[in-house]
Amino acid sequence: MNAQFELTYKKVKETLISIDSTIETSDLDLHVNLLKEGIIDSFTFIQFVGELEDSFGISFKDDDVNSENFRSLNTVTLFIISITK
């Protein structure tokens, strides 16, 4: 992993934990499916999207907010890197 990925990943993970302090960091494996594994629910998902927009100073297009881009911390991180280049 490169430095940009590491920094972005750390910020994404911290953002999620700040929304729901009951999330165990040990459950946040890089590739775990956040929704499927029940780590976040639909309400937390919406909060997560909004907090990421604020944290990174970005605005997601409606079509970008989908289960593919937000499946895991890895996909979220890669997606954010791709739109902030």
C-alpha cells in the first residue's frame, strides 16, 4: 500500500468509528463487507456518506453512492482516491 492509500484509509476508518463508537476496530478488516456483515446499517451508511463528504471536502454524485463503491473500507478508500485526483 502506498502513502496516499494509507492516509485515506486511516481517515475513512476514523470517520466510520466517529459515527458509531460501538463498532469494534477489530471488525473493520480492509475487505469486510460493511453492510452484509452488519457492521453498519442503512442509517449509519447515510451518515457515513455525509461525513466522508465533509471530511474530504467532496460531493458524491447520486450514482456513486452504491453498494459497489461502499462495500468495504478498501473500496471506499480506492473510490475516494479516484475522485480526488
